[in-house]
Amino acid sequence: MTDVGQLFRLYHAPLVRMLQRRLGDRDRAEELAQETFARAVQSPPDNPRPWLFAVALNLVREDARRNERQGRRLTLLKADETTSPAPDAVFERREQQARVRAALDRLSARDREALLLKAEGFSYEEIAEALGLARGAVGTTLARARKRLVEAYGAKERGEHAAS
Amino acid sequence: MQHLEDGIIHALIDEELEPDERAATEEHLATCASCTARLKRQRTVTGEADELLVVLDDEPVAQRAYSPPGRDTVSHGPPVVLVPAGAIDAHRRRRRIQGLAAAAMLVVASGAGWFALQGPPPEEGTLPAAAESRVAASDPEVSTEQAAAPSATSGFADTNAASAPMETDQSRRDLADGSPNPRTVPPPANPERTASNNVPSERPTAAARQQSQTPAQDRAVPASARDEAARRERVNAAAEVSRATEPAPAAAAPVPALVTAPSSGEPVGRIGLDVAERMLGGPVHVIDGLRVSEIRSVSGRDVRGADRSRNVVRVIYRGPDGGEIFLDQQRSTGGDGDPVFGAAGWQLGTVRLRLTGDVTNDSLNTLVGKVR
């Protein structure tokens, strides 16, 4: 239990952050992180960091498949509209986050996951292990992911400016 | 000529190439303008992608300060003797001067209110003559040369000096974002730390920082009416800052979010191990046997010798006498320019490091050998 405790101390925060970036839902990110560590308790991994993140990403995919089957889509902006109006700065930030998330959704699952893992400081070796890629393919994957994210975000921004 | 693949270019950017691959790639870049231009563009794209991902972060995830298990404050060997240093980081000296200026402005603003009660209200935007002269007397102009040059009496050369009181951690945090030194403004009784955010109470915002930096400009006598109007505006703004930074009531204000450095977009302030690892692209280096007090992200512009476009991870150790040791770390770009931290730094893996602190050079050299 001490080992998992140490894993928790070291990796809980970055895991939640990665999940939150992926899902846009902090509560769900915390839940999936908890589930990930629960699985680590059941089967303590040899190489914990890539294992934990790979399991978390698998849980995200399962979550997405489950939600689609149930016909449920999480739209955070709509949920926010039911609460009291947010200050302009907060609203603007949320809009920007929605644009980034929409751009991220334009990437393939593999490209998106590689990008999120790299943002958490994973080495190419670790990304390859977590995603089941050849190490030599990680650079190409990231090159494509970064380019598409920036282009997709730029297109989204231009589209919104044109509309306004 | 065969050009570099995108995957190789990105592996170079991410410092993931094997030494022989890297050498071959750099050899190619030396003779291929097209690939050199692509590398530059891809670096920009990489930076933009990283910044977009940071936008997705709503609030800092619960940070836990890293403390290697089973290690005491000082382990094997004699305790580190903290004696005043001969030279300190010019950045710390500038911050202290800004803090003193901000503190003096507070005193003046308070005095202005007192004078208002004593007689006719001062003309809007001006301070009573006595207050102005106090400001001028307490905040001597410091030239860039003076700030940069090491001084025998600078820093902590005299630990009993009343004129240059030692900064506490709290004072440094306040100074870092330009708000008044807490020695003149008592902190709240119970600064709030929420369960989800261990970042201690920090005075926020670039706006407040900008406002608190105005006192230095107010000392000059304006030459024109337009300057006078601008000066009145700044004085009023400074007075607003002083009113806004009066001691808080018992219910402490919520902890504000980290500010970001304009040069890099990275968070500035206290950070956790995970954020530090992300910034460095790998593990954070620590001094074996010493307990980490704090890890901070500092703008590269504020650390001498650092790459100004990125932040520096600063691992802080505090000794029993209140002295500090900074282990500064920044990812090495491997470019043709001067290495990060110059000759004072050294490299471990892909990270450049430098050690400074309130210790003798001999002690620093000993500690360098303990960095892991």
C-alpha cells in the first residue's frame, strides 16, 4: 500500500490534469483517476508512469463508448448557462477552452493521446510504451498532432471572428 | 539532397534523438536552409500547441510538495553553515528595492490620509509636500549599474542590518508580484489554503503588479501639464492599491490562480513536482540529503543567464538561520548560443543547472556534488 501511496503522491495530480484536459470535466477526471489507482492496487505495475496513464486513457475510451451508447454527450457550456452569468473574463476563458477542446477533438485518438502524454513530460520511450507505438513513430505522431491542433484551433478562431 | 522528416525535426525539438542521430541532423541543418527554416517553424508550432493545452487547465490540481521519504533537513555530513554571501542574484536585489518602494508608497499613502484629516485636502493627484519629500528620501534612485554590480554591503552581508532586512518566504512571494511587503501590511490571520489548492495566499495579477511599480515613477517632477496629469493618475492608482491591500478581515480571500509569465505563458509562482517535471521534460533535480522547502516557476527574464523565453524551475532550500539555497534548472535548448546559466551552470541530461545561495562558495561546491 505504501508503494501505491507513493504513486498517488507522484502521479495523481498530473493524471488528473491530463484527464481534465482530455475530458473537460474535472469531476469525471478525478473519478477516472481514482479508478486508475484502484486498478494499480489490484495489479501493481512494474513501470508505473506509462502504465497509469495508459490505463487512464483506456478508461477514457471506454467512457466515451459508454456515453455514445447511452446517447449522452457532455456539453459543459450548456451546463454553465444554467448557473448565474459568469464575469466576462471567465466566460471568455471558457469559450477559449471550448475552442481548444474542439480543436483537440479533431485529432485522431492516438495523436491526441500522444500530445497529452508529451505535455505531461513523457519521453518518447514512455509514450511508445503507453500507446503501443514504435518509438520511431512517436516523433511523426507528435509532429502531426501539433500541426493539426494549431491549424484546427486557428480555423475555429477564424470561423468565429468571421461569424461575429 | 534528402530533407529531414517531420518526425526527426520534432524529435530534435523534444531532445529525443540519440547522440549520433543528433549529430547527423545538426550536420544536415548546417548546410540546408530549407530544413533550418522548417525547424524554426516547427518550434513555433510546438510552442503554440503547448500553450493551447495549458488553456484547458481550469485551476491547479492539488499540489503536494515533494519530500523524499525518510530524509531529514540535513543528513550525512556536518550541517550546512549558512553565512552571508558576498554577491546575490541581481534579480533578488531588484525585487527587494521594488518591495521597499512599494512599502514606502504605502507609508506615504497612509500619511496622505492623515494629512487630509489635519488640514485642507490635498489637490487631487498630489501628495502633501512633506509626504513627497519622505517618498524621495526613502526611495533613492538605483541605477541599473548599481543594481547589477555586486556590493560589499548588498544582500545579506550584514545580517543585523536594519536598512536591508532579510526577505522571508512570504515577503518574497509578495514582492514577486509587486504587492506590498507584508512587513508593513500584516497578512491575514488565517491565510486560506483550500483542499484542492495548496498554493499559499498570493496577491494576484499583473494589474496590481503594474500599479505597485508606479511609485518609482512618481518621484520625478513632471515637466509638462500632461506629465502632471499622468502623475496624478498614477498616484491615485497607488492610493487605490494601498486601500485594496489593507489587512483583510478574519475571513481570508480565496486563493487566486497562478499568474503566467508573458514571455512563456508558463505559470509563475509556487508549483508542484508534476508541473516542474513537465517544464523540464523529465525528473526534477534535487540536492541529496536536503529537504526541499518549495519549488517555484520563475520567469526566464528574471533569472540571470537563463533562456528568457522559458521559465526556470527553482528548487528552494531553507536553512535554520533563514538563509536560502536556489537550485535553478532549465531545459537545455542545445542551440549555438551561450549555454543556459553560462559558465556558472552545468548539465545533467537535458537540463542545465545552477546553484546559488546564502552559503560560502566552498559549501556551494560541496552541494553541487550532491545534486541528483
